[in-house]
Amino acid sequence: MDLRPVQFMTTAEQREYTVSVLQGFAERGLEVGLLDLENPDPGGAVTAIEMIGSIDLSLMVKTGVQWGLYGGAIAQLGTRHHHEKYLADARALRTLGCFAMTETGHGSDVMSIRTTATFDPDTDELVINTPDLSARKDYIGNAALHARTAVVFAQLVVGDQQHGVHAVLVPIRDSRGARPGITLSDCGRKGGLNGIDNGRIWFDHVRVPRTGLLDRYGSLEKDGNYSSPIDNPKRRFFTMVGTLVRGRVSVAGAALNAT
């Protein structure tokens, strides 16, 4: 694992360097405690992210996207089925992922996002769709190049009922490129953080199993019955987006370290 200055690297070189260092972390078991469900240490995880930021801010963000946002969403919003199926691969970087929340037309107004996840009872699937340009997922870290799977935040629709924003695991890329129904684009070079491959994602009626719904706070049965341990929809929403809190604390701490 070779830490080097990045200011004279091309964008492609920075991206390759950043993911290679992250792979080195994974090979040494240094996933900074973000996905340890048995012995959680949120304070230690935040401190580790801040320390990485004092070395390389792109590396800090890449670490946060993979283990804090993508892996963290699975850990915090999923249930045992998701933990057993996905967390080991996220921890070891066998699967890189992204956190597809932000949309072009909605920014931080997550409650108003327009990507839909519509339940099809005939096939027991969720149909993920981008209805228009304003609903595309935008500036998503890892999306342009490295992510194979996305945690997609979408409006859950079951019949004539809308249950609000929920998170769904959606494969977006394989070894040949974007999967059917997925369109990906690269946000290109930025003013900084060029080790991060920010990208855009469109979904054209992409079908995924119903079990891809991260259902800790809202579950959907095969018969279309929806239930949640949190009755109030607004409270449920803010509980779900709580996955962002640790990242915001980490970014603030890293910014202080970098100045």
C-alpha cells in the first residue's frame, strides 16, 4: 500500500490510485470499524475517517462512500438476510457500491425525490424507474467507474398507495459494463476530490427482487402487504436518512484537519 502525492496525477490515475489504496485497507482488515455489527465503535470509526482525511481527502470520501454510505446503509437499513448476503463482500471490496440518493432536480430535498420503486405482484419484483431528467441520480460517488451495486433511494409504490422514500439494492454494472435498463455517465474532472468517480444514473424500468428492499423500517410481503415499526411516515423517513449523520460528522472533522 503506497501512499503518494496526487496533485500531479491525471484524473484516471487518481481514481486508480485511490481505489488501490482502499483495496490495501481491505486486504489488511482496516475497514475502520464502520461495518462491525457485533462490536460497533462509531466514535472510533469517525476518528479513523478524520485521520484518513488528513492524508488524502479523496481517499477519505472513497472510504466513506464504500463503508460508511453503501455498506452503512445495508447495515443500518437492512436485516439479517441483507447482512449475510452483502456485508462481507462490501467489507472486503469484492463488491464496490454507491449510495444513490441525490437527484438532479431535488438535491438535499430527499423527501421529494421522484425515482420510483413500484411493486409488481405478478413477478414479486420491484420496478425501479427514472420518470424524467430531474429524477436522475446525480453526482453519485463510485457510480462512474467502480460501483457494481447501488443502494437506491426511491418512492415505494404498492398499488395505489405510496409509502414514501425507501432504499433498494440494485445491481448497476457487471464486468461488461452497465446492466440492462441502466444508463451511466461520468461527471468528469472536478475542482478537487478527483480520486472519486462521481457519476449519474438513470433507471429504465429495472426489475429487482422484492427482497432487495432494505426493510428494517418498512417491509413488503409477497402479497403486497406493507408494514413498519414506525407508524408516522415523517418519523420513518428521518430515521432512514439517519445513515447520513455519521458521514456529516466525519466530513466536518476532516475539513478541520485539512485546514
